[in-house]
Amino acid sequence: MGQTFLEFTFTPNPLQPAVDILIAELSEIGFESFVEKETSLVGYINEKDFNEEQFLELYVLQTGDFQITYTTKSVAQQNWNAEWEKSFDPIYIGEDCAVRAPFHKVRPVTYDIVIEPKMSFGTGHHETTHMMLQHLLETDISGKSVLDMGCGTGVLAILAAKKGAAQIDAVDIDNWCFKNSVENAARNDCPQIQVFEGDASYLKNKMYDIIIANINRNILLEDIPTYASCLKKGGQLFLSGFYLSDLKMISAKCEASGLQFLKKIEKNNWVAVKYVH
Ligand SMILES: C[S@@+](CC[C@H](N)C(=O)[O-])C[C@H]1O[C@@H](n2cnc3c(N)ncnc32)[C@H](O)[C@@H]1O
């Protein structure tokens, strides 16, 4: 509490693909969340994480391919939350699953996931979360042990719980996400979810039937061998958080770790992939 964030409003001309590239590049340098508006993109970063040199070197700002103007101002954390929550509409994944804030009303669905995102990533609006939810909806999870690595709001772990997973570990490196996942697991009445603050080093001597990781290309490339070593034979690994253009690199790492490609979903150049051990 009491932290200061920087709010950047970017106005690219034309809007796409600059907005997608901005989101990808800004995420890599610590921006935590984004609100896409009709003619602009608003991004937030904790003031203490902002490195101006890294920011100014971003390809999307350097290349002459897009015209991007931006403004910036400091905002208190609570204002940032209010802005984010105002922009959060309920979403449906297929016929059976909704992700919504506590104050939203939705039509009856089998999997009604209630998320208060606060500062965490994972409302189902981002392509990667949406596609991971799609993969989970298509998978038999009943009675399985699951790891949700980089859990954010805990949204993927909550769907796994609602689909009957026996036990779920949800892990995030960020303290805010850890706390938010604990709250959201309780809000959705999911006592089978245990939340931990940490990274792949948490995984010593653990084994799972299903591992889900929606993080980013570089962390995944580093951690795929660890995930593979924690996956039971026949177990499944779901990965997202990277672009289609990085799929070859990710699949090569998975194959070198004894995993076989099963299926992929694509949306706006993002991809979510399923592998089997
Ligand atoms: C793209 S968000 C995904 C959130 C959520 N799982 C979803 O699908 O919407 C990635 C999350 O991974 C976390 N993270 C980043 N690096 C990590 C690491 N090395 N180990 C564990 N979590 C990490 C971030 O804090 C963030 O919450």
C-alpha cells in the first residue's frame, strides 16, 4: 500500500500492431497492466521498477514504423486500482465459463470465476489468459494434481479447481499476486488451491499431472527443463505468454526436455501451447 505508480498513455498512429508490440515490450521491462482504449493504450508500472534508459531503447519507440506519442503522470495505487476495475467487463470463454468482478451480473454458466484483480495480471481479457482458459476447459482435470506457475490473480488455478482438480499449487514471484491469489481462491471457495510466493526454485521434489505456465518467453525458456522434471509420465504442460514467432524456440526447448507438442491456439499473434510428457 502507499506505493506510487507511473501511468503512461500511448497514442499510436496507426493503433495496431503498435499496441500489441507496446504491450509485449512494456511487459518485458516491468509494466504490470494495461487498459486498451479506443485510440490509446494506458500502461502502469511501479515507480521503483521504472528504468528510463530501458524504456527509451524499446524497439517500438525507436523504429520509424509507428508514430507514437505518450504522456505520463504519477498515480497513487488506489487510483490505479479504481481505473483498472472500471475497465474490467465480464468475459465469457465459450458457453460454459465466465470471468467477472464481484459486482458483475452474468448469465448462468458452469464455471463462474469471480476475480478482483487489484494489481495482478489475469482477468481473462488478455489473449494468453483467454487461450489458457480455453485449453483448460478442453482438458480432463478431474482428480489431477496441478501447478499454476505465474498465477497472477489465480484465475487459471481457480478454473482447474472448479473442474475438479484434486490439489493445486499456485506460485507467483510477486508478493501482490501471491496475496491476490490467496484472496481470489477464498472468494471462489477453492480450498484445494495452495498459494506460494516464489519461482521455479520452489519446485524441488514436486510432481504434477498438469503444469500451467503463462509467463513470458525468457522465463519459460529458462524454466521448461524444471517444469518437465516435475511432470509425471503422460502429464501435460500448457504454456503461454509468448508470440507465435517464438514458438519454434519454445518447442525446441520442450522437445529437448522430453516433451511432445500436442496442440496450439493462436490469437492476435499470441499463442498457447499444450505438450505431453
Ligand atoms: C502473464 S501473467 C499470467 C497471470 C495468470 N496466470 C494468467 O494467465 O492470467 C505472468 C505472471 O507470472 C509472474 N512471474 C513472472 N516471473 C515469474 C517467475 N520466474 N516465476 C513465477 N512467476 C513469475 C508475474 O508476477 C505474473 O503474475
